[in-house]
Amino acid sequence: MVKRNSVESSAQGLNVEFKKNYGTAYDDEESNSCCAVVITIISWLIIILTLPISIWSCIKVVQEYERAVIFRLGRLRSGRAKGPGMFFIIPCIDTYRCVDLRTGAFDVPPQEILTKDSVTVNVDAVVYYQVSNPLAAICNNDDYNRSTRLLAATTLRNVLGTKNLADILSDREAIAENMHRTLEEATDPWGVHVDRVEIKDV
């Protein structure tokens, strides 16, 4: 099992090419280009006229373990997520969301599962995960934390539903590894890396 720390994950996440998993065939990249240019020029003029007061609204700071995903007039800015440290935004037209790159953990609530040999058991687990691609985490999923939690619960039921009770009791590591591979494949488009899965109590 390959493990990565937060610094390695953030570096890899910033270099991964972002692939959209949303939108339609009718998205128009240039539909508001003229209007966007005018609004951007006006915003720059306002910033220049109100210097140095406006500079405090333009400079933002993110921590070492965070990255900022910036949208300009609702569109994702080209390039990569910003940070760590200081970055510049235009307050009138830019919005941003910070993404935490540190490893997080959550408990999968006890799941009542009917095993392959028709025995009902209650099983819970713990999942360790972190964001590997901030752009995908924000743009490809409305709430990657909640989605990963729900997916972990359903994956636990699906994996254990194919096992006998004896297999569940004696082969927890293989079950956890199987669940880990399934979660890793499913959460990759969301920019989430599942670090490890542990089966707790049966």
C-alpha cells in the first residue's frame, strides 16, 4: 500500500491535469468574453483609484496545508490552485475556496450486513483520506467529504455481502485492501486519495 504525506499529495495534486466531470455539450467558453473584459477593466480601475486601501482586500493568504481554488466571474481560473502563502484576487469579480490537504479520518457507522452464508453481522470501519487534486475536489463534487463517507458505507456493505462469516473474521486485511482499492478508484475523479481502510469491529 502506497502512502503519501500532505506535502507530497499537494505537489502531485497541483501537477495533475484537471478533467471536468460536469457541464453539457453546449458550454460556450467565449459567451461572455467581451462583458468579462469590460468588468475586469472597471474592477482594476476601482482598485487603482482606491489604493492603498484596496490592497488589503486583494491579498489573501493560505496556510502551508491549504490550497485556494479561484473563480473569476464564475469560471475556474486557468492554471493551478494557489498557495501556500500569499496570492492576489480582484475582490469585485473573484471568489475562492480553500481546500485542506491534510489527512482526515472518519468512522464508517456500523453496518448491518447479511453475509453470503446468511448470517447477519454488524461491521464498522475507519477510513483515512486526503485531497490530492484541489481543482477536482471543488469542481467535480459538491461535497467531497460527504460523498466519500456515503461511498465508504455502501462499499463496506457491498464487499462484505460477498463474504462468508468465517472469511470476515479471519481475513480482515484482505477485505480492507479490497475496500481500499474500490474506494480509491471511485474517488479519484473527485480529487480524493484514500490513504487506508481499517476494519474495526465485527
